[in-house]
Amino acid sequence: MTAVTISRVERTFGAVRAVAGVSIDIRPGELFTLLGPSGCGKTTLLRMIAGFCDLDGGSIHFGERRIDTLPAHRRNTGMVFQNYAIFPNLTVAGNVAYGLKARGVASADIGRRVGRALELVHLGGYGERQPFQLSGGQLQRVALARALVIEPDVLLLDEPLSNLDAQLRLDMRREIRTLQQTLGITAVYVTHDQEEALAISDRIAVMRAGQLEQVGQPAAIYRTPATPFVAEFLGATNLLTGTVGGRDGDLLVVDVQGCRFRVPAVEAAVGSTLSFSLRPEALQPVAAGHPGHTVSGELVAAEHLGALLRLEVRLGDGPPLRVAMLDDGQVAPAIGRAVTVAYDPARITVFAP
């Protein structure tokens, strides 16, 4: 297993700083995800690790070995591309064997290693098929086998599931994660899909405009986002802004559109503006007079999404407060009715003023 150390890496394209002084320590055997919107620099950073994009500054090491000064073919990385990058004129076995032949592996070993790689991705017996005979999911398995057969130090995956339909994406992400854990290989995974990142990652780096917004374990980033951008990008949230009205024990009282929220205390003066994040699933409709922490408003929308019920409750003149809950079989309140929702202040993330 190989550690990856990225130190103050930079890359500029014209006037655009695609990657701006990024430093990350990726642990041996870890599946580390670079997550962010289009244009945030995540694919550029992956290509810099692979050797397809030069660095303007900084360094990259695999263990103790500096690799950013080496050509791509000497870094011993396996790359899985978004568009499969399968050679249409080669068989499945020929595609998987390509990297071994380029490395001068003995012919006697190539067949054995190709067969083993195809078995790993559940394509045993498919070696003589042509690419046009395969489905999109099978083509991606071929691309994965081709990356793994060379026994890379680091596996790089660039949006590998974006061309697959929804159910196949779920199946393939489980397979990739299981395979990565079974082999114990260090993997760097690029995606813009928040659910995908949360499901398969050991740690996630959220990127924005070439910089890191937050690095951490999926649950920690989701529950305690470091910035409003992370809170909004990583799943749905209510990003609220109000005026500090005072203290209530260990909590601050914040007025939002005429509703008073109790939030964890931070250094903030009375009368100052404060923003905080409250996830929809942390809210629960309750009867009026509920003894806990509550706010009330008007129900303006209700959606039944199978097992999930989504509500929107308008507080004063502000944007609706989004509520998500499991469908308990009860009839949802009528649109236009007054609704009270309870919340736990411990599940609120406050951003420093």
C-alpha cells in the first residue's frame, strides 16, 4: 500500500488558477475522493498525479519517491477514465493486456494476469469478445481490469460512473469499493456526485475554485460542514441567516424572519448577523405546544417520494424551511396550514461571523 503526499501543488491556465496551492496527505490503502462542482480543479489535480498535466509549483510523492518529475508511464498508476477509453480494434483480453505489453511483461505471464484481472471484475470468459458486444457497465469493468492488471501503486478514477444509468451506478460503485478494499490499493476518486462520494470514501476533499474547502471523513463533513459552501454542496440543507438577540444558557438566540432559533454559542455580539446550517432531516413536525425547541410557519409544499416525505415551511417572508422525514403513514397537513417543527440545537452548524 502506498501513501500519496501532495504538497503546495499549483497549476494555472492563462488567468485561471485551476489548482491553487493544494496540500493533501492520502493514507496507504485509502479511497480518497476529490469532490466538487465542474471547474473546481479536481480533475486537473488527478491528472497532475497521473502525469498528464505538469505542475507549476509544489511536489507529489508516492511514499518516499517523488513522482511529479517522472513521465506518466514511470509512475505506476492505473487510470480509469470517464469515457472508458477502450480500444475498439482490440478484444477484451487485448485491451486488458495492453499495459502489460507496453511494460515488456513476458508473454507467458500476460495470459495468466489478464485472466485473473477479468475474474476480479466478474468478466471471466469474456476475453475474446469485442468491445461493441459489451454493455456500458461491462466496458467500465474492462477499463477497471486494465487499470488493475499492471498492479499499480495508486489507482486513479476520473468520474468513472458518470456514463452509466442510475441503478448500474449503484451496483458499480459497490463493486469498485469492494474491490479496492479487497486489494488494499490506494485509490484517488474524482466525482461531482455527493451521494457517490459519501457512499464509498474513506475521506473526502471538497474543492472549490482550485482550493480545498474541507477534508475529512464523510460523516464528519456532512454533519459539521466547515463553510456554507460545503453545507450546501454536500447534500440538502437549510442555510439560514439571522440576527443575534442574546443568550439562553449555553445557546445563542438568533432571530430568522421573526422566528427564534437556539443555536450553539460562538463569539458573536448582540445585533450581529449569524449564519447556520440545519439539515432537513434534523427537523420534525410536532404538535403545537411541544416542549422542545420549535419554530412555526405555514406549510407551502408537500411531496411524497416513496418512503420519504418532503415538506416546505415558510417562516415569515423568507425562503421556505425544508423538512425531510420518513413517511409514517399519516396524512400530511394541508397546504396553507400552520405547522410547528422541532429541532435539536446540537445538530445545527454555526459559521463564524
